[in-house]
Amino acid sequence: MSDFGGTSVIFDLDGTLVDSEPNYYEAGRRTLAEHGVTGFTWADHELCVGISTRETVALWRERYGLDAPVEVFLDVKNRHYLALARAATRVYPEMWKLVELLAAEGVPMAVASGSAREAIEVILAGTGLDAYLRTVVSADEVARGKPAPDVFLETARRLGAAPADCVVLEDALPGAVAAHAAGMRCVVVPSLAAQADDPAFATAGLLVRGGQEEFTAREAYDWIVASG
């Protein structure tokens, strides 16, 4: 008999399951360059880690004084990102192990991401994660992106799970805030080491301060069992 009871596990995608931020940065740099914005840095990119692509583009328009509609930027950025993602997207090895451990126990799993649904599906199919993660919710499918809880609550609904029975794995501050607001337990593996001490992460049930370098599938697995 499984030790998980009625627990379901919801994974953020970018920066949590897969190392996709370099591709998002490069897609953003190319998109902005096409609209005359040069000098876009990794530090500029980090300001938008954890929020939806749509919200990122809206911030760009305001910050750089751009006139093109949001939809235009979304189309261009997604085109660049999909090309990069198809070429190479790396799954974090210990996250892959965790997915396999949970799958072996029959634990319901899903992906809840701020990325466009097409981008999510490309990554899951390209990495083979789609064999395990069949329930997918994009922030584009709900009214508000992270840090609002909408995407996690919709994911729980599709899984047929109560929010209190869900565990979220996240890497970013908006996601941790969203998981807490949804009434879900949360494992945080920060993608930005400088944010490990942020008060928003204090609500995490398990905080792996050293990020992916310190994260182990077994520690997360055991914590999920113990916290259920």
C-alpha cells in the first residue's frame, strides 16, 4: 500500500523540473533586439523569473517604452523560445528521479506553469516527461498568474484533489507565494541563490537552500511522505 494516501504533486516547470531559464533569457534578448532594445542582461531577465510570459512582456513594454501590442511580443518570444527549447532542454537529474519515484507509487502528478501551453508541451514531449506528467495547466488558462493561486487551484481541480492534499515544487518567489495562498504544502528549490533568505520562502515546508546542487529526490520524497 502506498505511503502517500491522497497526496497529489504539482510541479512548476521552468527552473524547477527543467533548466529552461537560459533559453528564456536568450528568447527575450532576441525579441527585444528585434524591437531596438539592446544590452538586455541576465540580471534584467532575473527580474521576471517566476511570473508568466504575458506579465513579463507587459513589464518590458512599460520598462522600455515599447508600442507594439502584447500579443506581438508574445508571438515573437514564443517563436524564439520554441526553437531553442526544441534544440535542447535539460531536465534536472534529481527532479527526474523524483518524478520516477512518485510514478512508481501511483501518485497523481501535474505541471502548473507560467509558460504558454505550447511551450510546456514542447518541453514535456522533448524530454520524455510527458509520459509521467499528463495533466498540464498554463497560466494563460486562468485569470491571474503567479503569485495569485489560480493556476495551482485549477490544477488541483483537474486532478480531483483538495488543495490541502497537494504538494507544490517550486523554484521562484511568485510560485512559493501562490502555493501558500492556495493552501498547499510546498517544496522550494531556489533557482536564484540570492533569494534563499527571502521571507516569501519561509512558508515552504521544505526549503533546499542550495538549489538544484543540493536537492535530492530521496529527501523530497521522504518529506512528502512525512508531511502527508
